[in-house]
Amino acid sequence: MTQITHLLPDSRAVGTGELPETRLGVQFTRYPGHEDRPLVESLRAALDDGFTLVVLNSIAAELSGEAPDELNEVAEEARRADVELQLGLGCAGPFVDPARIRAGLNRTLARGLELGVTEFFVYTRSVREGAVEQGRFLDHPAQLRLIRANLEALAPAARDAKVRINVKTHEDLASPEVQTLVQALDPAVFGIGFDVANLVVRGEDPVEAARVLGPQVRMTHLEDAVLFPLPHGYRRRLRAIGEGVFDWEAILGHLFRAGVRDFTLEQHRGKFDAPVFDRSWFTHEPHLDAAGLGQLARLGVATHDGVARGHIPALADWDDEPAPAERRRQLLHSAATVRTILTSIGAGVKKLATILSGEEGLS
């Protein structure tokens, strides 16, 4: 394991002589290559690869008894390594019986509190064009009201425990909707989980979203992307940070200047389109503006150029199910890229150790 540290003597925090410290995190249900192994082995693999923050996507299997409950062992090992655990609570709706949703979220929250977790995230599954639920049609604003009510049901326990719940910028919500939702809730409890790759699904510019949402961001879910032009719009595919077309210097710069100090890598598998050439699509996307769509087009051009230069695989050649070794390589490449950018803008990165498959540790 190669220990890597960087100090920039001209970028120290005023009055302290030290760099603002950041953490590089990794989010998983199981770490790549450990899919069928006990959860504690995933934690150890993440520690061996130098991550200093671990976000568990879900503990549903442990709570249901489908997998042995090693959560206390995982939490204790994380504490010994001085690595924080954060946790996904699950889906905040709007569909399915609200009582069932709230019971599930509260059960996971209670178990997380037992483990000493202080930062949680939720995601959503709304339908923008509306949907029928229990015999009645719910438009998108009505769905957002149900999501808000489900989240409000979590607030008393979270407030008493002095923990945070962060609403993820999931592919079904535009960032202004997430921001409005969080602003309507208790600011002592609720923040934003910034999932950058989901923004383009809603036709948004990731750089501008980072600038606007930054002050409310408490968790991050980071992955690069490419946008392939299609007859109806753009198709998103996901890549390691630095291997896609996002402007990471600008995105990380906005987040860091807003006070974000945790930068967590996530690996999606979602296959989504942004049908921006379909006029009817705009009916349900009131947040869209010309500047954002212009930046989306720029990302599409950058993807086209990357394919032409051989830097990006053509859509027909895309590997939607990379092997565990390749997924681990992507995580470590992302970590090295993020660390390089953070140190360049004056951030200290806590105890990052990096091993790349087939490469020496990056410097």
C-alpha cells in the first residue's frame, strides 16, 4: 500500500497553518470483488485501498435476516481505523403505502443510530408525467408533497439524535426540486446528497448545480459520465472520474469553496436518456433553461469528439457490466483524479493510500 500525502505551503487555512482537510469516500453495498463475501471484508478492502469514508448503500439484507448481521463488527472496525460510516436509508417514496415506507426508513435509521452513524441519505422514485396510485392520479407536485411528508416523519428521531438526512439528487428529481424540498424541511436535520451524474438526466448543467446547491450539500455521490447523441436526445453512460466529459475542476471547486469536505465515489448501473429533442418532454421539466441545455449539448459534442479520438468507447461497444477488477480500477482512478484536483485547489486529503491494478500508486 503506497501512502500519498501532499502539502501546498501557500494554501494553508488562514490562522491555522494547516490545509482544510477533506476525505475521499467510497459508496457500495459490497466492494468490487467482494459481492458474495461478508460485509466486513468489503470494509477492509476499502480501507486497504485508502478510503477514509465508507457509505453503505443499504443494510436491507442484514435487517431482513437474508445476510448475517455483522454491522456491529463493521462499525467497530471502522472506528478503530478512524473511518466514518454513513448510510443509505432507502427510498422516501412517493409510491407504496406511506406507513410502510416510513416504517422501513425509521427501522433503518434506528439501526444506523445504534451503529453511531450521523449522516444518512435517502433517494426518491417519482414519476414526472404523473401516475395512478391506489385509484387516483398523482401529478408530480402531489408526489413531492408525499415525499416531504415521509421525510417529515423521520425528523423527530433525527433531530433528537442530532444527525443529518440528505436528499439525493436522484434521476427523477431536478436539482431545484431537491433544493425546494430541503428548504421546506428542518434545516437542522435535512441537507442535500449531491449525485452529479443524475443531473444530466434532467437536462441540467453539473457545474451550475454544484455552484447553486453547494452550501446545502452534506454528502456527495460522484461519478463521471458521457452523453451519446441519439435521435430523441442523449443517452447517459457512466465512467471513472477523469474518463468522462464533466468539468471536475469546476465542480469540485464549487463544492469545496462552499464548505464540502467529503467527496464520495459511487458506481451506478442506471441507463437513462435525456430526450431533449422530444418537444413533449419539456411539459414536465419546468426547471430547464437555455444555458443548461447549452452545456448539455457541449457535453454531447465532447462525447462525440472523444469517441472519434478513440478515448471513449462507441455506444455500440459499451460494457454495461464491467468485471469486478475493472470496477475497482475505475474507483481507484476516480480517487486519484479527485485527490489531484483537490490538492491543486488547496485541500488536504486525509491519509489517502492508492493502489491501481496494473499501475504504481498515483502521485
